[in-house]
Amino acid sequence: MNTFKAGDKVRINYPESDWHDRICIYRYPNTNQQSDVQSHFVIDEAIPGDIGRWIQTRYLELITKAQPDDYADMSLEQQIAELTDDLYQVSRSYDAASKQRDRLQYDITFFTDTMRDVKDVEGWCDDGTNTIIDQLNNGFQEHYIEPYQQEFEVEYEITASVTYSGTHTVMASSQDAANEFFADDPESYITPEDLATEATKYGGWDHCEVEVI
């Protein structure tokens, strides 16, 4: 008994053949074969011209069964009439779905506008209204309502640092003494603020961070 049908997708499991492991399309059995070993004609769609091979049943593995042809027993006129009716039904379904989508969008827009109008008339606060809007948005699968916005003051703090290296001449008896004199009272020799400002003017900050407080 032949378990294959025309259009089935089959795999060739025949290690000795150069077609081993190919995925082919089943066409038909060899009905004229006299021996008990039946062969089947399969084609490789990757090769132009419907090139095929005769393969024995034991070397074929069914991968996907062909879908039944609903129009196989119909005349050409019947097929055209059936397809025309199917196309008409699809068109009607599409029109109905489009109208339902448009009505749904209208309802959502009407709901949003009405809610905002009532909010303004009743004097609902923005925070309370936004709480309801947030709950609605979390439940919606497609629609989104823009929440109310207002101005808020944000406090911030800037932390910045700059490094400036230079030299200054100090009168002293030794280098250690000069270093000590300078370290005890730097402002007597230089103006740190001016030098730091000059450093940022031409080189920028070494580190600058803004933090909300």
C-alpha cells in the first residue's frame, strides 16, 4: 500500500546515493513495476526543470503531507465561481472589521475627550485624574491616554573640580623652607580663585556632576 501522495514533502535516506539527505517533492509511484520492491518518482525543486529520481519506498521518509486540493474535482468555471465567492466573503469581512475598528477608535476618542471635559468642569486635580489615567493605560492593550502635565521646580546641586599646576618663586634658605612658607599661606603668593577660573576657561573642568536634591 502506497502511503505517499502527490505533493508530499519527503526526505531521501539513502547513504549510498548522491541524493542522500535531499528534501524532495513526491510525484507518483511506478505502477508498471513487476517486483515487490516499489519505487517512487520524486523531484528536487532546487533543480530547474523538474529533475527527479526513482527511489525505493524504504529510502523515503515523509516530512510533510500535502494539503488536500479543495478544487481538484471542480471544473474551471466552478473553481472561478468558488474563488469569486470566497473573495467576496473576505472583502465583506474586511469591510466589517474596518468599520468596527473605526467605531472603536471613535468610542475611545469620545471617552477621552469627555473625561477631560468633565475633569475641567468638575475641577478634578491633575494628580487624581492621572491616577485614573494610569490605571486605564495599564489595562488598555492598544490605546493610550496622555496624562496631564504641569510645571514642577527641580532642585539640583553641581559639584565641580579643576586642577591647575604652576610654579611661583619664594625667597627662602632651602627648598623645604620655601615649600613650608607657601603651604602655610598660599594666598600671600597666588590668587587661587583667579587661577582656577583661568584653568576652566581654557581647559574645562576635570570633573563636573549635576545631582537632583
